[in-house]
Amino acid sequence: MFDVYGLGNALVDMEYRIEDSFLQRHNIAKGHMTLVEEAHLDALVEDLAEYVPERMSGGSAANTIIAAQGFGAQTFYSCRLGPDETGDYFLADLGDAGVATNSNSNSETNPQNGIGKSGRCLVLVTPDAERSMNTFLGISSQLSVAEIDEEALARAHFYYVEGYLSSSPESMQAAVECRELAERSNVKTAVSLSDPSMVEFFRDEMQKILGNGVDHLFCNEEEALAWARTDRLDIAVRELKDIAADLNITLGSRGSLAISAHAERTAAGYPVDAVDTNGAGDIYAGACLYGWCADMAPEQAAAFGNFAAATLVQRYGARLKTVGDYQQVLAAFKRQT
């Protein structure tokens, strides 16, 4: 049995600490994710030659699954990689974290996949801790139903998918197929809206991923407002409650909302000096998923998500480095509750 079956992009993050002037010089949208071609990504990397990046396997859903695994859940992740050093690094990192994955994730081992380059994400962190991402999806954009492990999905408690998959027709269809399989197998579905740009530019595709509704929906305040096309959070909440039975909205240092049909609870935040907000929403979702599997009440799981995110943003990187790091966060949370 698996606690969480995840579906998402497989990217290797290259994180740089830069000044705002770099974003302005390259006309990069601050605080957002932008899809770019490989040549554009390489040009940015060349302009950053004097900087030394922090490298780590990632992708939004991968970060969440690794977090849930690190906290103690049993997880499976379906993804697509190329037969290259980047792909080998990602698979090794996933294995070190204890996450199971589909055997045909690497195109070299699956003749149906063809040949392509593994995805990379350039993460630019400014002094105010905002992260701006330039993503080359590579072969990850061709994630398809072929990479779904139906048996593993049917044996999971939760199916989790990132909204970023809405940007590719093949990936979007895989997300839809997984949701339908999950529904037939009585597996609870959880979706993250992922980024305001996904809501703005791929709304129709996102609606297909959501179908007639899901069990859980994760988003931050900006994504919630963008989805409802309003500047009032109460209006956004009413609209999103029509999509998901349970809703978690992160509010930064103010904490998060845990909302169900009959209750709306606020889990207090943990004000900290953030140096890098990259991955905060991902670890929050991973903590909540673990919490639900460990029979935490919704508000307790949200509080754990807040605590985990507050811990992460005080260091550089989109996720914690080792399973031991995640266990230390869980132990620290238990000591203060």
C-alpha cells in the first residue's frame, strides 16, 4: 500500500541568489514561473557564470512527495526523464529519499518514450526571498498515460497532482486519466493550483484536471484570488468550495486556512526571517498529506504544514536535503504542540 501516489514534472532545480537587477535586465516576471525553451535557459545560465548554483532534484509535486516520504508516509511518484546525467541525478535523488517510481520513467528504458532531454528549472532568489522560476520542461512535458502505474495508484490512499501539468496536452491528459482511475478505485484526489500563471494561461486545462470536483485543493492566496477573478478572499473561498470538499489556502507568514463544507479554521503562521520562499507551498502540501495519513485533524495538519514551510524558508533550497532533516522538523513540531 502507498499513502500518496504523485504525478508531476521531473526537474532538476538550479538555484541562484541574485539581485533584482538581473530580473529587470532579462525581463523576468518576479515571483512567477515562466516556461522557456532550452536555448533561453542556457543563455540565462551563461549570464550567471560567476555564480555557483545549488542543485537539487525537484519539480513541485516531486518536492511534495519527497516531503511526505521524509515525514513518514509511503509514496510513489510517476514522472518522465531523459537518458542523460540530469535524469540519472533525479532518479538517484528520488531513490535516496525512499520514493518508489515507475520503472519506465527514463526514456532509455522505455522504447515508447523516444529520446529527449530531462527538464531543468532555473530558480532565481532575490534578497527579499522571492523566487522567480524559468523552467525548461524537456521530455517531462511529454509525461503521458504510459507512465501511470495503475496498480500503485489503486493501492494508494491519496492521488496528488500539480497544476503545472495543465501546460502540456499530454501531461494534462495523464492527470485526467489518473483522477478518473483514482475515483474508480476510491482513492482520494488532491490537486495544487501551483502558480498564478497556470490559473491565468491554462485555466481550461486546469478545469479538466479538476473534473467535477476533487477531495482536496491546495493553493496560495494569490492563486485563489486569480481563480475567482476577485480581490476578496471570502469570495474566492466560496467559489473554490464548489470545486473541492476540503480546501487549504496558504497565507504566507499569516498561516493558512483549512476549510471544509462545515468549518473554516485558521492555523496560525510562524513569522520568521525568510531567505528563500521556493518550495514553501510544496512542503506545506507534503506535511498536510502526511498529517492526514497520520490521522491528524485538518487544523493540526495545516499547522504542521505552516511549521514545515516556516522551517524551509529560513534556508536556501526548494526542499530539505535528507530524510533525517524531515524527521527533525516533525519531531520539533511535536515538541511544541
